[in-house]
Amino acid sequence: MFSKNKLGFYQFSIFKKFPEIVHGVTIAKFGNMKFSKNFRFNKNFTKILMRLNTKFDLISFEQVHKAEIATVDEQEIYKVLRSFDGGVTKKSKLFLSVFVADCFPILAYDPVQQIVGIAHAGWRGIELGVVENLISQMKNLGATRRNVSVGIGPGICGKWYEGKDEVALKFKFVKKKNGSLFLDL
């Protein structure tokens, strides 16, 4: 579950007990958050960082709708990694970001090893194993599955996501309505 915080965006309830995890999920009213090609902050994203009062260094991931997860450290600060749908790190003070619209933001954390991971999960990434790859990359850094907590943010649901037959039939959660298939990831 997630809930709206006093700053006006959403946070995962499961991570409230970990003050070292600074995180948030914004909604459309906050505007476009994407960076320019040369990693210039846009004004909307800058406002969020100011609200979070964060002094973290930022690394972002370009959504490519695949399942590649990068392992990152200080060498990737202030870069947009353009061929990955997420990343993991064991380094503190790194702020990892993904951008989603209909797709799901995934945040994972092992508090024992202090390993954090983030992913962009759309239907293609889910089919290709992006969530499994996220956990696998965390394990490569020393995380253990039993210690990892995962938050899944808001994304499109079966009420609105009309899928093409070849896509919808790949998943278990499909509803048929008025001759169309609706996919619930």
C-alpha cells in the first residue's frame, strides 16, 4: 500500500520504518518529470527534490520497456542510463529515479545490507522478467530475498487497459468486456 504524504505525493507504507529510504511517487498534477537529453533538471522535478529536502546525488533510468537492471555507484551520478529500466545500489546518498505513466514503479529495499533497487515495470518488462532481474541484481550485491521489502506503485488497471489479444493473452489477469480484452498487470 501507499499513502499520500503531507507534501502531496505518495509514499509506500512498507518503507516508513526505514528513514534512510527517501522516496516518492508523484501523480499527473505535478507535471512532467522527465529530464532533457543532457540531464538538465526540469522545474517540476526540481520542486519535488526541494520538497524532499534531499542532498542525495541523482541517477535516472530511461524507460526502454525491457528488463535490464543496472548496478550503479558514484560513477553514474547525474546521468540518465538510457538502456535500463532500473537499477540497484549499495551506496548511500544516491537517489535513483524512474519515470512511469501507465507502467508501475517498483521500489525494493534490503535494510540489513542496505541495498536499494528501483524499476519501471510495464507489460513488456513484466513479461521479460524486470522484477525478477531487479531482485537478482540486489542479490548479486549481497541482498537476501527474505530481507527484501517491495513496494509497487500505481499503474494502469484492468478497468482501463484494453490490450490487444496477443498481449493480453500472455497474462493471467484478463477480463473480457464487450468483445474486448482488458489487461490487469
